[in-house]
Amino acid sequence: MTSTYDLISSIPSYMIPIISTRILGDVMDQRALAEGLSDTERLETVLSDLTDRQRELLLNLHELGESVGLDILGRTHGCSPDELRSDLEELGQKGLVFQGGLSGRDPVILLPSLASLMDAMKSGYYCGVDAVPWREHKRRGLWGHVTMINALLVGRIRCKAGLEPFKKGWEYLDGKLSAVLDVRRIYGELVELGCLREKNGIVTPVPRATAALAMEGDSRYSLWRFCQSCRPFPGLDYQVYLTIGERGIRREFLARSLTLWIASRSETTEAARSTIESLLDLWGGLGVLLQDDTGAWVRFAPEAVRALKTGRTDAAVHTYSEEAIIQPTMEILVPGDFDTVDLLNMGEIADLVQADVMSIYHVTRESVFRALQEGWTEEKIMGFLERISRHTLPDNVRVNISGWSRLHSEAHIIKGTFLVLSGEKTTVPRGLDEILPGIFRIPERCEEEITSFLEKKGVMIRSAEGIRDTDHDIDWGKALPLKGPQRTAARVSQKEGAYPFGMVMPLPYGPRREMLFEEALNEGRSLIIFYPRQGYGEMQARKISPLFIFRRNGMPFMEAYCDDSGEGEVFDISKVRAIFRQQ
């Protein structure tokens, strides 16, 4: 419903004088009634006379979209059904809430002219971002994720379908990491981000994706977690952004608004409140939300609101340690605040021994071989270690790395398909034809088998095109900026109209329906009924005075004097849709 006039125009014209008299005490046309209901001074006076529970009910209606089903209000308002209906009927008598149709089950509609007053009521829960001091948030970054990637490089963990490690794999990860990491959560996140894949039954990190995680993860990870946490409730991320915007907001009001939003879609209020409190704590821990020293106010972190609004993520500015301690024993002590890109490189050239506040890595012959396979050279390894070492690089470390770098044979598989081998020919599978010295022809469709054989022999395979699995980028999931669902205005059935809540009473089925007319007959009361034109046409309001009730073929009928036609008529009681309540 876009305006109060649109709402009033959906009321049947023959009901306008009756309703205007009931609410405003005077006979009016549609325009005058709309203007009278929209009068700001009148609305402010009416609101001031309401109870706190009734004002909260109006605010709930405003928060939920101004057109809400009774079942949703019942879940979210926190009172008994009888109390809810009583409040709605009183608000309907004041012209503040309406209901479409005659069934009594249609959505409740808030008077559109109340929107500005509801916004004014909400404004007390907001403040400017400069109005309160905000607590600085310190994030740990992606140390845990990169450390797990390094552990997987060494562990060669076997997995089931869906990259689920076997029991021994979990035991290995727990032994290395559980003292400082939530192993299963971080592993699941790496899988979801596309940083891991299965290769020959082994969990293998994806180089391009892991590199992207280390380089840009600090600026994107917290927003990714925010969107992922909202995924069980589609649209919640946009609702949070819409509710907070670029302002500060009282945490209790934010929790209340989001609780209403979730409860209106799926859960009870208590379950929704528990869910929202957990999510608010999570978003605060991620640094997506900042809070003041008292914890009463929250806001989006500046970089978070920019990303949600524009889709552009700013490069994170954090101070990292760039120094490690390299010991003559070939062990490297790496601090927990080590640069994530350097930490990822560390995992390629050294084996993770134990993760802790000061993690231990060990350079071995196998780790140097792994680095050479990933494209490192002896010079590059030396240069990296010299750059990160707090002290002068020990001589024996240089000697060992240099020696290990020369121990391995190399094989190049090129299109044709040929094998170019440097080193001992004893590592070549039997049955291959040697075309030239060190060059062998590979039979058709045997590339993978030959590659696997050479790897087991410790031969370094160089860029076997078409053999290695295709690398891919990290999957950050939902794109930014956030986009909300298309909101549609509340529609009222034009056939049956809209009426102030509680002024129209749907008739019950069975004997109770007939008893209502008998009571009116005995008390001599007139009624306004909604009855189809000529018994089968469109619905119309008829003011009648019951004269006699009888049955025909078992069906109840009523003879009554109709004020509109000025004569007696017979009405089929089973076709009376509803009764307009009169004071």
C-alpha cells in the first residue's frame, strides 16, 4: 500500500460514510476520510494515548513491512492470541490498522500515514558514527587457515568423497593444530572457498586459490564469513545492512529488529532471539561490527560498510612480523603474527612440525624437493630465508639446501608425447622407446601412469601439460554489493475491500451462524451484513432488520426489512459473508 488514499480507496464506497462516522465522528467522502486519518496532530495524540504494548505492536508492523499475516504477528508480538486480537481491534477502532477482505485471515495493514511517526520513534535508537567512541578491533587474520594449508602439504591426508578426511587424517590434523585452532571449522571453510581439492585420493591445496587467500583474505574473509553466516536465512545480510546503514544503532534494537525478521519467516521468537545474539557476537568477533566501550551501541566497520555498499574491498592494513628464527638444526621458529603470504611460502619449503604461538617448521630434503616441484629454485629459497631470518643464515643451512637441490632427477613431458629425462635412466619405466639420448616416447593415453611412476621414484616432473589438474581461483561466493529482494506493495482484494481491523466480523460456520441472527431478532437490533448482490453477484453491504427465521430444505433463511431497498427481502443465511460490527 503506497499511501493512505490508496488504502481508503479500497474500502467500498457504500462503507465510507459508516466508517468515517465510526472513526472521526462525521460523514465524509473518500478524500476527506484519507485526509482526516492522515492528520499528523491527530495521529500524535492517538499514539500518546496508546499503551506501550500497543505502540510496540505498531512498531513491529512497521518493521515487518506494514502488511503482515496474523500468524506472523502471533509469533513475533509476545502475547496471547486474545490479547493480540484485542489490541488490534482497539487500534482498528482508531483507524490505525486495517485488514483486507472479509475472511478475518487476511494480512493486517498498517495505516501508511504512520510511517513517518514510526521512523521518528525509531530514531532514538540510532546515532551518528561520531557521537560515541568506538572500540578498536584487533583481528588475528588468516594465520590459522594458512597454517592448516601448510599442515596438509606435509600430511598427505587421504579423504572420502566430498573431501572428508578419514579418521587418521582428522587425528593427524588434531595432533598438529587442535591446541590453537578450530580444526573442523577451518578445514570446512577451506573446502568451501575452493582452496582444497582431491588428487589421487589425497587432500591437496590448490596453489592459485591458496595464494589468493593469503594475499587478499584479510580484507575479504570477514565479509565472506558474514555472508555465509546469513545463508540459512536468505536476505538476512541485506536486512542487516538496511537496518544499520552508515549509522550507529543500539544493539538491543538491532537484535529486536532482526529477531522479528527471522521469526516472521521461520522460527519462534525465542529461537530467533538466540540465533541473532549468536550472530551478533560472531560479527563482532570478525570485526564486521564495531561496538562502543559499553557494548550498548554497534555499527558497521568503515571498510565493511564500503564493501557492502559499493562492492569494493579495501586492502587490509595490518602490522605483521616479518622475522623468523632459523636455527642450525634446520628448524625455523615462526611467530603467530607472521605475514600470511610469507607463511604460505614457508609451508612450501619447510614441513610444519607443530602449530602454536611460536610455530615450528623443519627444512628437510623432502620439503626442498616439494619447493622445487612448485617452481622454486635454490637461489629463490636462499633469498627468501635470508629475507625473513632475524639473524644471519647459518652456513650449514645453506650447504644442506644447496646439496638437496642437486640430488633430484628431472623429467619433462612434452606434446607428442615424449619424456625428456635428466639423471639416471634406471628411473625410467621398462618398455619405453628411447628416441634420442634421454628422450623417450610415451605410448598413447599412458601419460598419467608414467607420471605417477616417476613421482614414486622421486623424479621431479616439470609442467606436464594436460597431466596436472587444472588450477582455479578462490571462490568468495556471494558477490558484493548486496542487493535486496524486490519489495512489493501490500495488495488488498478489490473484490472484498479493506476495513479497519475488527469492524468486520466473519461469520462462523454451523449453528453459531444462525444463532447470531436469532439474537438480533430477539433483541430487535438491525445489522449491516455483507451479502452477494441478488444472491450470487459481487459483495455489497446491506442494512437489515431481521423479521423471521425459517428453514427451507434444511437450509436457514431470514426474512428481513432492508433499509437500502425500503422493502422486505429473503436472505440465504449461508451466503452472508460477514457482519459489520456496530457500537
